[in-house]
Amino acid sequence: MNTLKSILVALALTVAATASAQTLKMEPQVVGITTYEASTAVNLVVVKPEIKLDNVDPSILTVNTNGTERTVQTVYPSDARGAFNPEGEYLALGLAKANGRGLGLSVGSGIWRDKYTVKVGLKEGKTLKVGKQKYTAIECETDKALTDFVSEADYFNKGTFTGKYTGQPGDVTLTYASYEPWSLKGDGVANPLVIWLHGGGEGGIDVSITLLGNEVVSLIRPEIQSHFTTEGGAGGAYVLSIQCPTMWMGTSKGFGHGEYPSLYADVLKSCIDEFVATHPDIDPNRIYLGGCSNGGYMTMHMLMRNPRYFAAAYPTCQAYLDENISDNDIKLLAEENIWFVQSYDDTTVDPKTHCIPTFQRLMKAGAKNVWMSMFENVQGMDTPGQRIMGHFSWCYVFNDAVTMSQEQSEGDVKPNNNGGGTVAPQGYANLFEWMNAQVLTAPEAAPQQQGRR
């Protein structure tokens, strides 16, 4: 009898404990991505609890993204995309920046990773109280890539443009993203346009990879936008980032470094022309072109094919071999406004066979407004003191840290991590202020014929 009584008491206690200890179910919705100078990282997780929650203490929650434990800094009610909404049925969890890289939806071969785990839970010994109900566990986990993520790419309009290949039959479609500030649209004045061409790892058909794979979104941030002025004196610029399906360096004869025309040369120019034509408030005399590595190659290629079309260019770690640039091309380039950027320790694109000899030949040809920032190496700015791969010199561009040029001479290059050199081009404080000042002075007299390539 005593044994039966003990069993009944134990069962009653178990039932009572089970009744008071509940598991709260949450459904993962989206993640928020922040782009840094050399990586992307998840900084926000949005979930949908089975009941509405208010005033949740972030210190009691655990979040694990892609196998890394994260610190929850803030918790607030939101809409399904993580925007604050006091009446929202969703919960946004703001995460502290974690050490290291690869904590975001990493880019690989032009696609986002197909698996990415997100798990939300309660810390051991903690409880979550909602009214009279007490929860001692949270069930919330997914191993699917939440590719419909929230990021600064959301500020861009997305589109496609189809045109002819160069050097072979058929059509090809480019994907693009455009930032069109409301403060500029319809302002009745002419506005500058900044164009960026992606590197070798960001081709494909998902333009968010182009925007986030290298910190291209920094071009719309106030730090860089503030350097640009419109015809009427207001601040800001349009930004256009264009993506090809493969690599800009593709030719009808295979991968090249300037030996043959790019497959995408004609369609890219047509895409730019149409964008300008459909945005009549863009100043055709203030179109600025740049890109990194593979995109830096294409920047050089477009300058040679379209003399005096771009008001200025900023090729970064450009991959167009100097030996494939003819003396006639040098004469054309010497009339352009160009600011090269590279790191001397770049082992992917050797500056001694690309950027440096081209700069020296341009100096010999009498170029007046051609500059070159040559850094010793690439130092991280998001994480001070962090050494980054030497090819990543675009980090200096997107951190607005390109402030100096090498001497305008044919002499030896002296790499300098203090802005890239010792000379302030035309007296301007940085790359973007210099760029903003460049205007085509006589567009009606610009050559209509294309260069040799």
C-alpha cells in the first residue's frame, strides 16, 4: 500500500512539473546580414513565437548561427522583416558582432550557401514567464539557408538587361542593382552616377552577391554619399552595380587578361546607356566607373573602348595585363581621369605586371590626372590590426581610406599604408572627393569612335 502511495505521489509530482514546465515553440523567419570589409555576418535573427511576447530579457536567450554561439544584445517586437513594431507578432534578436569570419551566408561560386543552421534556446536554469505561464525551454531550429535575408541590399532596385555578346553570336543577360536616393529623384537637377563592377567571385544571376560579397553597399552609406554633390548643391549620388553571368574577363577565345575583347563589353555599355537614358536626372558628364580585380580589368577595358565617356575611373587591383595595353591605348588612357588602387603584396594580381607599369607608361605619356595609391598591405579597419589578404585592396576603397597617391613619376613605387602615397591628387582629401570634382569638359567633342579593342 505504501509502495502504491509513493508511486501515485511521484506520478502527481511529475504531472505537476510537466504542467508547469512548458516548451515554447518559435518558427525561424529570416536573418539579417551585415557586410564587413572581408566577410558577411548574421547580426539579426527574426522568429515567430507561438504566442506574442513582450519585454523579453536578452540575457536569458541563446542563439547559435552556423555552429557559433552568439551573444544576444537586444530583443524587440517586430514585423516579419525585423523592423520594430510594438504590435508585431514577431520577435527580432539583435546579435553582437562575433570574432572571426564566415559567420554569415558565405558566397561561393556565385551562390549563397545552401545550408545554414540557426538555433534559439533558453540558457540553462533560466525561465521565460508569460502571464501565469512559465517556459523552461524554447524549440526553434532550422538548417535551411534563410536566403530571403534582410540586408542593405534591400535599399537597391533590382533589374536585368539583355543585349548582344561581343565576339560571338547570341544574347546575354546582365543583372543589376541601382540605388536611387529619394532626395535626388525628381529634384530637377543633374546628379552623379557611381558604377561598380564586381570581382571574379561575385558573378551569376543573384545581384545581392555582387552587393554583399565585397562591401559594395558601403557606396550608399552616408560616409561615402556625403562626398558627392549634385548640380544644385545637394548631397548624394546614384549607384549602379552590374553583374555578369560568369566573369568580365571571359572572351570568345576563353579566359583572358586583355588579349581579346570581353564577351560583355558591348552589352555592358548598352546597359549603362539605357540606365542613364531612363534616368534623365543623371548627369551624363559625371559617370564614374570602377571595379575590383576582374571588375578592375573591365574598367580598363571600357575606358579603352569608350574614350572620354566616363568622367573618372577607379580601377582597384585591376587584372588587365600591362603587356596587353598598346601604346595607342596608353595615349587614350592618358587623357582620362583615373585613380588606381592596389596593395603591393597582392599575390592574386601582381601589381608589378599590371597596375605599376601601366601607371609609369601613363606618366611617360604625359598624363595629368592619373593617380595611383599603392598600399604596403591590407590592414583590417572593422577589426583594427587584422591583416587581410593582399588582394583585398577594395577594403580601403569601401572604408573611404584612399587618401593619397604615389608621386606622378616614372620612378620607383614606395608603398604606403597611410593613404597609399604622399601626394593629395589635385588637393582633394580622398578618392571620392576627387571623383566628385571630375566632369567631362567638352562632351560634344568626345570621340565617337571606339578604341581598338
